[in-house]
Amino acid sequence: MSKYPNSPIELDATDWKILARLQDNARLSNVELARVVNLSPSPCLARVRRLEEGGLISRYVTLLDALALGLTVSVFIQVRLERQVEKALEIFERAIAERPEVMECYLMTGDSDYMLRVMVADVQALERFIVDFLAKIPGVGNLKSSFALKQVKYKTALPLPGAAVKAVRGKPVR
């Protein structure tokens, strides 16, 4: 066992295999997961619970197809605040946290203060989001939008070290 940097718990090769498998398919039954990582079901379930309690597994989600749901416009929006002071940051972040069309939001270095990834149904929905909401957040000074023409790569699985990569070799990982 070794402690990986920033990991709150010790992880061995089997833990890494479990994490890799669950990233690939969170719907695996415990029995199937145990078989894949060469454990019996009871110790496998105990390891998964330890990984959950240790904060390495934060949640399980279902990934939906945005296009099939009519969300055809993906936009990256750079936001510059008038002043980057703590109160302005808090106001902006609180406002953004409430909006379902904001898929990701990052506090940035460089030319912009924030980078947003926004998904909407059409250009009119984007216009409403920007004009009726984003531009009205107190302290917002400048907005710059870029439309994504094509998604070249998208994944949700984090890159895992050594043992996990070997554990999933030959199997597609998302």
C-alpha cells in the first residue's frame, strides 16, 4: 500500500482497479466488480465503502446525451469582473451556482476572471442567458463568448496512475 499525493487514504493496486472500473461503469453490480478485480463480494463492497467514506468516490451519475435532449449549443464564455475583490467573486459564484445551463465554471488566471461552459438549446436561449442573467450580475465587466463547433474529445474519467491503467487496458474507458 502507498499513499498517493493528496489522497486521504492508503490505496493499493486493487483499490486503483476498483476506481478505474467504477469510472468506466458505475452501474457494475458489486458481484461483477468483485469478479473483475479478483475479490469476493464482501471485501469488495467494504473497499468501495472505504473509498466513498474517504472521499475518493464523491458521487455516481448518469451521463445524458445533450444533442438527443435538444441542447445543441455549447459555448465557452470568458467573464472579466470590474474588480476582482472577494465580495465580487462571492456574488458572481453564488449567482452562477444557481444556473442549470452552466455546466462548468472556473476561476482563472490570465485575461479573464472566470471561464464558463454553457449548454443551451439554441442561440436565442444563449442570448437570454447572457442579456437577462449574466450581464446583470453585479460586478461583471466584460464577456467574451466562443461557440464550440465540434466536440473532439470529452471524457469524465480521471487519469489514474499505473495499476489502474493496467487494470482497464483493452477496455474502453470514458
